[in-house]
Amino acid sequence: MIVVLKPQVTEEKRDELISWFKELGLGVHVSVGKFQTILGLIGDTATVDMDLIGSLDIVDSVKQITESFKCCNRKFHPDDTIVEVGDVKIGGGNFCMIAGPCSVESEEQIVTIAKAVKEAGANMLRGGAFKPRTSPYDFQGLKADGLEFLRIAREETGLPIVSEIMSASDLPLFEDVDVLQIGARNMQNFDLLKEVGATNKPILLKRGLANSLKELLMSAEYIMAGGNEQVILCERGIRTFSDYTRNTLDLTAVPMLHELSHLPVIVDPSHATGIARLVPSMAMAATACKADGLIIEVHNDPRHALCDGAQSLKPEEYAKLAEKIRAILEVVSE
Ligand code: PEP
Ligand code: MN
């Protein structure tokens, strides 16, 4: 961390500040310029309150040099993390195809879709049992029954299951779920992040509707600081002034997150667009910019879906898309 002092700061005030940093256990490198003095803080500055220092009347500006995210930072872990879910690998050149309905609606529905997406080449099944809905009057998910139907679908197809957890108190119900999804609305539910960080299950962490990449990485850090290093980042669109799509798919997130972090990055073109006919092109673009996987909503009867029918592909559309994705992967993977 670098602290630039205002011009004309007295030596006494400067030394007072330096002693304070030293009391915090930091080394201080002092560089006296013609007009300004710069203090370079050496050591673990994670606990230093930048805003507090910046507010001091003798301080001109404060700059963080190393990022506050450590566990997920590529600087400290240059190799790609490969998250393993049973036989499925994600990251480090392993592409994963997660597909399934927005919400589990019945045993028959989830088993039918699971079989169809498996046939198309998906290697994981998604399905919400606990649904974070904007309106409390909308379908909230089948909850424990939904998880049971997912388990049956896994038994029938062998596909590992991904499902969203909204509250840590539901954790016992998720014992048998392979990947815990933290939804966009809960990306900064820090208590929930700490709780899933204490589990040994892979976590699919979605970017919040209005969150920066740094905030996404800090949320991953919450999970990893608890000892769980199996985190998959997911770009699912952010809220901008887009008027014709549900969200704006920020594909720059993919190469940027790959630079910043060693964690796998997948893309959700379904929630990003909200429109089924836009999903294939965004899915292909995400693959071309080297995402580590796709999570796509597929429903056998989108018109009657209880949630997100408008953005759901039919199984045959998904199968066509999956073929194109495989062709793009041939081109982009070294
Ligand atoms: C979902 O995956 O169904 C979902 C609710 O996603 P998000 O949290 O990205 O809105
Ligand atoms: Mn959905």
C-alpha cells in the first residue's frame, strides 16, 4: 500500500503517522520528494483501513498495490484450478456443459429433461428447488421434494446435480447435491458464503446483478478463506441500461477473471439475455472467449414452465447448440 502525503506536511506529523503504521506491525519505506513524501507500507496491509488513512488531513491519497483477494488470486496460484465433480472436470482446459430447467417442477419433468440434455452432451444437470423470485406470489420451488426429484434424475442419468441454496439453514437438505449454486441475489450474503465455505462441496458462485468483478472475487475469497477451494465463477449478466434484454452479458468478465484468478469461469447466457433465441449466439461467443463452461436453461415445454420459460431452450435446440459449441471448442482450445 502506498500513502502519498500532502505537500508541506510537518516532519512531526509525518513521524507520528509512521510510528502508527509501525505499531500495526508494518514496515514503512519513506521516499521524500521535492514536493511530496510517499510512504510505502510493507507487510500484510489487509487489516489497514484505507478509508481511515485517506481521511487524515495530512494524507493526499492511498493506493492499494496488491489486491485484497489472496486465495483466488492468480498471482499466488499461477496454475488453473480444476474443480472436480465426480468424473466431471471444470477448468484448466476442461469444458463443462450444465443444462436443465430453471426450476424442478415434477419428477417426470426433471427426469425427461435430464435424459434429453445428457443425450445432447451435457455433463451436469441444473434445476432449482429453492427459487429466489422477485414476487413472493410466484412459484417458490418444490424445495425438499425438488431436491429429491433431482436425486432421482441423477440416478437415472448419472449426471451430477447443481442446485441453488438460499439459506444456510437448508444445508442439511443439500447433503446429496453435488454442486451448491449461490445465486446472483446472494452473491454478497456473507454469512451464507462463510457457511458454504465450511462445506466440502464445489460452489457455483454467480455474479450479482450490480456487482463488480472485484466484488465477485471478494465473495469467492469468503468461500475460500473458509477452506473450500472448489469455486466456479459464473458471469450471468449485469444490470445496465439494456432495454431489450433481461441483462447485459459482460463477456469481458471471462478473460479478465482468467487474468485475475485461477478459478474456472463459466457463463450463463440464459439469465444474461432472458430470451431463448439469443441464447445460442451468446453461448457460442462465451465459448469463443474461452469460458470453462456454460450453464443453460432447457425445458421440454417452455410455454408452460413455472419459471423462466422465455429464456429456456427446447431440448432439440439445446442439442443443436451443443454441437456448435463442440465445433467452436475444437478451434479455440490449444
Ligand atoms: C437461476 O440460475 O435460476 C437463477 C436464479 O440465476 P441467477 O441467480 O443468476 O439469477
Ligand atoms: Mn432461471
